[in-house]
Amino acid sequence: MEKLAMERLAQVFSATGQAADFEVEAITSIGDRHHHWEAFTIAGGRRFVVECKSSGSLSHIAMAVSELSVAPKHFPEPVIPLLTVPYMGETARAHCEQNGVAWLDLSGNGRIVAPGIFYQEVGHPNRFTRRGRPESAFGPKGSRITRRLLMDPGTEVRQRDLATSTGLNEGHVSRIVSKLADDGLIERVEGGIRVVDADLLVDAWREEYRFDRHTVIPGHVAARSGDELLRSITAKLSETEVSHAVTGLPGAWLWTKYAGFRLVTVYLADIPSAGLLTDLGFREEARGANTWLVVPNDQGVFHGAIRVDGVRCVHPVQVYLDLKSHPERANEAADELRSQLLSGGRVDR
């Protein structure tokens, strides 16, 4: 992987017209036997300290960024941190940029901002996707554990209690907990398990989250406004025995009263019957849809759901995840939701 990374670096600096000054040298950090980097020097005496990682997951990126942040103090001359991975996702890119770390991936993307240098290339797909990948810690059932932990991230919880509260067997819980711990997202303590960094855990989950893995039924219900549509649908659902909870844009509005909405998104525990669709006045159609009825790929999405302003709504963490794939003012609503209710991953009400 390091050889491929250095070849990629050479290509980038060839493109910037500085290939003749590209030189790779192995560097062991000064005064700290616990760290090791690869480094190279280019024109003008600018030196980059490079960390090569085989995974582009946010948890690995965060650890690498932390590692690179201590590098400059070990060198007598200024150095510029740079991270290389097989593929850098959108959230991981933002994490690097927020922390002032240049990055390149082996899929053709990268961003380097340094004195006299500006290189940016994005939009290339991941060339290193693998079939038969190991189970993710954020799969449908595994996500129950992260959701439970983020409901009260400041509290230590025992693994057995996690199994009981999520409805998973202890073996499954043990595997997921081990994955999260290996990624540095949680840690084992005397009292059980606790979240290391709630914001990082939220971001790591959101990076892998795919709303389209649920069954989404788009359609139209006659209404004069988003709020009228929300109240009409949820009132009729409350008259039935169908378990439901609002998410997406109306969910964010219920929790924060921020950003109006046209699209109403509601989780249903089961595929809606023809009779229920008729009662809702629901006409299935993708074009011009103002209603998404969503059957989740796991019932865990309902964990933590409560009534907010008279409407049953999923937990704010779930709303935040779902906004990732919504239209209208979803990005603004997600930012506001996180600012108001997910500071440090904690719900403040």
C-alpha cells in the first residue's frame, strides 16, 4: 500500500510540474520511538509528512489525523501533514480539511493546499470495493447498539444490558462491540462500555448509512401544506394498529421547529395494506411525491421514538441519519438538529 501511495504522490506532483523535485525518504520521528512516518521533499524545501492507511473508514481517518497532528513538533523545519488511503469518503474528507490535513486516495481523488501548491480532484468512485466484506458494525441490527449508546453516551453500559435493550443475542452484541472498540469508537471500562467520542461515532455511522436500504414507497396525498399533510397522515395512522414514527424533514421540524417542509416521511412497521393506503388518500407515484411511506430494514429504527408535539417521532439520531438522503432543506435541517440536540451526541430535552 505504501508503494502505491508513493506512486500516486509522484503522479500528483508530476501534474503540478514539480516531479523533478520529488524525493521519498523514510523518516523516524525525532525523540519519539512510538511514531513512524514516510516523508518526501519537493521544490522550495517544503516537506510533507505522510501517513499511509489501508482503510478509509472515518474511525481510521480520525486516528491517522490524530497521529499526524503530533508530527510537526518532532521536526526542526516546518512539515505539512498528508494522509493517503485507498478511498476517502465525503465525511472523512471533511474531517481532514477541518483539521488541516492534506489528503490523497488511490482512487484518483485528493486535496493538497500548501504554500505555492493547490491540488484538488474529486468525483472518482471507489476503486477498492470488495465483495463479501465483513459485517459492518453499522449493519441493520448492529446499528441498534450504536443507537442505544448514542441515546446516553455519557453513561457506561454493560454488554448484557445492551443485549437486553436491543433484543440481540449476546454473541452478536459481542461481535459488534469488538468492531466498535477496534475502531476506537468505544472503550471497555470497569463499569462496562462507554462512547469515546459521540460526535465521531455519529459521523462514522452516518458515513456508512444508506436510507435507500429501507423500502421506500413514494406517493401523493392531497394537502394544502406540509404541516396539514403531517397531521392528517399521523392522525389516521394513530387510529390503526400500525406502528409508525415520523422521520426526515418533518421529524427535524418537530424536534427543532426549524425549516419548513413539503415532503412527509413516515416509517411503518409493515408494508401498508391497500385499505390503509385508501384511508390515507395515498396515490403511489414517484414524480411529484409529497409522501414517503418507509418500511425499515430493521425495527430498531423505532427504538427511542417518542411523541413530540403530539406526533410520534423517531429519536433525533435516527432523524439526523435519514436527512442524509432527503431533498429540500435537508442539509440545513440536519445541521440545526445536530446543533440543538446532538451536541456531543446527547439529546438535551
